[in-house]
Amino acid sequence: MIRIITDSTNDLDKETLEKHNVMVLPLYVNFSDASYKDGVDITTPELYKLVSEKKELPKTAAIPMQTFITVFQEIVDQGDEVIFTGISKQMSKTYENAVLASREVNEEKIFVVDSMNLSTGIGLLVLKACKYRDEGKTAKEIALLLNQDNKRVLSQFAIETMEYLHKGGRCSSLAKIFGTLLKIKPMIAVRDGKMHVAKKPHGKMQVALDIMIEQIKKDLPRLDPDMVIVTHSLAFESNDYIRSRLSEFLGDIPILSTVAGCVISSHCGQGTIGILYMVKDEHNDVNEA
């Protein structure tokens, strides 16, 4: 039996994860006086409530190597194999810890794949892994396929507020002031496993949403038909708007909406929303503004 494992930054909903029998290991969200397991001890609404109360932005921490060793060992002892993919190795030590644990337990039974992504960019790969597993592919074959698929994932996010990027050290105070005054809604794209500012639209959030919608419309001829995912951090109105627009031209391609977990929300802030999908060939970089 092949066990598919991911981490809590995958941002798929519990129903989808349970349906496909996917195990989730949590990263950590740490305030100065308390530590929480993402999605286990704390939800996204609770996170924002604590940030407001404590006037403090939390730090996030990787899954410890020992956690991976314990989980991997139990599965291998049962005679099963493991496929693990989680947050990009460029963004967290989680990948490195998983690799070290696989070497400690049994490299021939445990396959660790760098998603080169975050949020439901990981989720798309997890769902591909489940599809391959259900088709009867071996764990090694699945890992090889995922190491190609990870280059076909397109992830773009529009940021409602620059407050979290600023507090997290991802933009300077000056950039935050000018960004706020100019009403910039930075658009983040994931390329080569890292987050980049792809565009800097000015004005209302809908401007940024429309840019993302136009991008996927351009990609429609090469769109992977399995699924398009809209992921947001409590941006329900933006989610409804995007889903309505996407339904106009996606035809039979399923659209899944999910709420971002605490790790992703800690870095991007409330109101963040993204459109994530795969294309049939390697993606080209979105032009930076």
C-alpha cells in the first residue's frame, strides 16, 4: 500500500483530504507565549483573533525531523511505502527534515518530493499523487511523475493588505507606506520554489482579481483539466467573484474553493486570495511589473 502524506500548508479542505485518504502533518505557529499545531490546535479565524489581541505576528516553524521519523517508521513497519510532498524546500526546513528522516528509516520505501510550491499549489500535486496511486502506479513511478508535475503548477496570489508582509520582514517600512498610500495590491507568484512579486496593480482589490482571471484565461488552451483551485484567507467576497468569473469560461473543469491555513495566513494576511492550477507543459514566468 502507498501512503500519501503532506503538510498543513497544502490548504486542501478536510473533506477532500479524507476522501483521498491523505495524511497531514502540521507545521507550527508560534507566538511569544504559546505554540500551536497548524490546523490542529488553531484555525485561521482564531489566528487573526490572537494577532489582534496580542498585537503580535506569529513565527512559523517546520515539522521536526523526529516527527517524520516516527510517522515514517510506523508506516514502513506495516509494510507500506510513502510519498511525501509539502512546502517548497526554498521556504521551509520541512523538506530537508523529511529527507533526513527518510534516510534514517528506509530510503527505498520513502519518496520525498519537493513541491516547489505552497498552499494548494502543493494540494494540486497531492491530488495528482492520489490519482496516480489509484491508477496502480508504484511509489517510485509516482515520485518521478511528481518531479515533473511540480514544474507545471501555476500559483498566483493577490494581497489585500501589506501589513503582514511588512511585519514579517518581506517589505520595508517605506514600501509599506507608499504601497498603502497608492493602494497597491501586490501580486505574488511562485516560481522555482520561491515567492516573487509578479505585478503591483493599484486601486481596488478587484483590479488584482481581474488580472489573475485574465492570466488563467490566457492559459486556457494548455490548462490541465483535472482542477482549478481558488484559495483565500477569509476573503469570501473575492472568492465568490472569482468563482463566478471562472465559471463563465472553464466549462467542465472543476473549481475547488479552500480557506488557507494558519501558516500561509501568517505570512500573507487576511484578504489574500489566489488562483492555482496546472498547465500541460512547463510554465513560463509571468512578466513582472
